[in-house]
Amino acid sequence: MVTLRDVANKCGVSISTVSRTLSNPKSVREDKRIKVLQTVNELNYQTNDIAKSLRKGKTNTIALIIPNIILPVFPVVTTGVQAFAKEHGFTVILSNTDDDAEQQKEIIEKLRKRMVDGFIIIPAENSGTHLKQLKKQNVPIVQVLRRMDPSIDAVIVDNFKGGYNATQYLIDKGHKEIALLNGAKMYFYKGRFEGYLQALKDNNLLINNPLIKHDANGVDGGYHKMQQLLREGYHFTAVFATSDLCAIGAIKAITQAGLRVPEDISILGFDNLDIGSMFIPGLTTIAHPALEMGYSASQRLIKIIQEGRILEPETIVMKTKILERETVANKI
């Protein structure tokens, strides 16, 4: 490997002159600067980023830790994180936890030894205690999509408002018997569920517990919970599914039962995954800005890193909106 000393010896200058030429070229006399740069190119000298990082105490590397690379929303967040990081000269290391708190803790500890400057985390369930410990150790950290600890920076959406607006939209379309297919006991599904309940209450509609099905995770969960609803025989004209994948599974169960969407049962999802727009019929959904959330989380983390101190925690709450497609019929 070519070293600074090799370049200096070839040019007949000091090592410090070579170093200054590479870090602050205007501080070196022009004739020496030209000679050093020509020699650097001739010898194909590569800067030692590791040594430079050790001197600065920073690596310009951040870690993005997600629960599952397969689920479509997480790659969108990843794209947003990488976009801002790249604009500001940072590299992103991506790790997958399988939504396991212990695995998340292990990954974080390993990456800290590799001197990453900070972490963007879509936290695993029940990982709040570990995140709190990182906060106490002044580790730069930002939560995105999920917020397990309100004392740590986060970029999220208002899930309660999203769930409320979804249910209100169905009510405004004339639906009064609205089933709910809700995901596992994640805090954001809890918010969407509470929004659903509040919209029913505000419109003086009956909360019919048999129409509420929890643990409807992904396509399979939506499919099986919808089959259960149809077997039980309770009357409903619309379904709010708290994820798009769940909604797509529900549509499959409805069509297999010989019913039509939206003529017999209307469906509204949550997430605005690309698959929803390609699905036939196109899925009406609550959209959250996953790309912008990743970008904003990256922006916040890099600001903390560049400030060199832990800032007062900030929670950025982004808005959702309804994207109307073809899976909701008007009952008025």
C-alpha cells in the first residue's frame, strides 16, 4: 500500500506538506501542490479513511435498523434515509432485527464497536428499555415509524388521526356497520384502533365487538380474519384494515366467498404500498409519507451528530391523507 511517506519521498517534500495538500490545498505553494497531486495520481495513493476517522472521532457512517426488509414499507423508509445521508456525505449501514428486541440490542452493540456515528431505528416491540439506556449514554438516535420511548427523537405519523379519518371516510360514504381488521399489538396499530373507535362514538354508531378482529397481520392474517368474519355471519358493509397487506388478504377472502369488492363489501387500507395501486380493484388507502419520514429522520440524526451534542428531543408528526381508488362504494 502506498503511504504518505512514499509520496513525500518521491516529491522531495515533507509528509506534512503532502498531508496539507490533500486536506487544505490552498495552504500549499502552487508548484509544490501541483507536484504532490501529480505524484498522488502517479502512485495511485488512497487516503486512509479509518485513520482519518480515528483522528476525528467520527466515521460519517450511520446505522439504519429495521424490523424486516421484506415488508414493503421499510425499503421506502430506507430510500429516504439514504437520500439525505448521501447528500451530506454519510454512508448508511442497514441491519434487520426480525422484530426481535434482543437481536436489535446485539446489533446495536456490535455497530457501536465499529464506530458508527448514530442510529436510525424502527424499534422492535418491547425495546424501550434498551433505547433508554442508549439515550443515557448520549448515543445519537432517532426513531422512525414507531416510537417506543417519547424521550427520544422520533419521526412518526398521527396513527390515531389516520384511523379516525379512515373510519369517518367510510361513514361519510354511508356505511354504518364497519368491521375492523387490526394488526398485532404494536403501538401504531393501537392508535389506528383507537381512532376507529372514536369515529364510531362521535357519529353515535354502535361499537360491535364481534366485527373487531385483532392480530390480522399481513396478507395471511387479513385473509383468515376475514374468513372468520364471513363465517360468523354478522352484517357489515365496509372494512377498515389497518395495513394494506391485511386489506389485500381480506379482498382475497371476500372474492373467494363469491362476494364483490366494493359492491358487496367496501375495503379501506392503511400505508399506501405500491401493490395497492397495482391491485385490481385499486385499493383505497390511508397514505403516510414513508419516504419523507426516512429523509426527515436522517436529517435529524445528522444534525445531532454534526452538533456534537444531544439536542432536546423532538417528535416530528407527519400527516396522513386518504387516497381514493376503487375499493370503497358509496352507500348513500
